[in-house]
Amino acid sequence: MVQVADGMWAAGADGIDFDTAGAAGDADFLATLRAVEKVRAAHPDMGIQVGMAGEFVLGMHGELEYDGVRLAGLRPREQMELVRRAGATVFGPAVNVNSRKSGAWNIARTLTLVKPCSDVAEIPVHMNVGMGVGAVPMCSYPPLDAVSRASRACVDILRLDGL
Amino acid sequence: MGMPVAHAVASGMCGVRAAGDLVARMQITRGMRIRAAKAYVAERLGVTPGDLSDPLAMADVRGERQLGRITTFESTYPTESSALEAKFRIGKLLDLPINCVRRFRERAGVV
């Protein structure tokens, strides 16, 4: 991760996005946070975004900590705080959809889980709102009415900084 | 294509057509939240935060300040700034370090 970031910076990139952080659980998230620390130390002006894999950090190990905080089980608000402490400039929460429930149900769930994060964030929150996350239906070409409703609800109610 | 278009229409800032790229730069590089980023960019451009999402208003502002426009290319408007030339101006306007501009200066030997 650090090597890729160094290469992108050398090529003239403005920043890097660590996407789907924590997809393999707490050790994956810890590795990302440590990589962000190193990249920030090496490139103070680089934009660093950390986008999450889900609304809940899986405890595949269970006891891993970052800066004194156990990573297993963290929700978006606590995820965002650690991402900020590591040195990222943008946080991307992700909430997976339940494909057996309606669009309205998934929008309500997404807003409920992310609201505590966006209310107190000190860095921009760019939520993941696409196929299967952020209340957008789980398909390659999501229906536009469902996307626009999820998009607008996230911006109006969560006061997001980006999508 | 459908999903990005739906997002752009429902909640976007029109990107380079308006001032979405400038606000995004303040978020990405400075970690500013959107309200602060919009206020900063609007103050620098001498417009209101509401103007920043208006492609018609911003086309004029970007043209006057040579910040690059989506319809501006070397072949169609040879006397206007585009691409990296516009990034030099954007960095100066926003008082922001832009990596590719810094690299260009280093490699071209431009102070």
C-alpha cells in the first residue's frame, strides 16, 4: 500500500483512496491505518481517503488495537475517528444493503448508522453509495430512481461532504 | 453510466463545469468539510457559495480567471489556459500545493 502511494505521488497524483478497508476484518483495517500513517509522514500534502468495506469491522482476530482502541466491532463513527487520527483527509463509510428488504428500509438503515459519524466528523465524509452499499440496490446497473433517492437522502439528512 | 449520472443530477456540484473540482481540492488536500471548503473557494473567487454549483455563472468566472473549462481545449481555444496551465492558476488562486504542478516545475527547471 505504501509502495503504491509512493509511486502515485511520484507520478503526480493528488491523492490516493484506500478502498474497502477492513474487508478481511480487523487486521486488514489495522494494516490500512498503519499504511496511512506512513504515507502521511512521507507526503504531508497528499490527499488520503479511506473508504470502508462495511458498517461493522469484523473481528477475524478479535483483539487487535490501534491507538488503544480495539478494532473489532467498530461502527462508522469510531472508524472515522481512527482514520482521522491516522492522518487521512477524507473518510468513506460503507453500509451494506440487505437485498431482502426494500429501498426505503435500506435508506433508513444507512442513515441511522452513518448519522452519528457525519454529525461529529472533523474531516470530510464521502460515503460509499453504489452497487450494494449506501442503500443502492445490489446490481450492476442500479435503477436510477432508487439511486437518486438514496443520493438525495444521504446529502440532505446526513449533510455529507461527498459521495 | 446510469448510476454516476443519477448521483450527479441528484446531488452533484457539476465538477469542472462549475466549481466542484475546486471545492473537492480543498476537501481532499486540506481536509475541509464542504461548508468550509465552499466558503473558502467562494471568497477566493469573489462569488457566493450558491454560485459555485451554477455552471452558467462559473463558466464566466472560470473563463475570466483562466481556470480551465470543460469546453476549453488547445485546439478550440488556443489562447485560453487548459489542463496543466489551468492547474498552475488553480494552485495560486487557492494557495494550494498541487503535486503535478510541483513536479512539472522541478522537471522543467521552472522556479
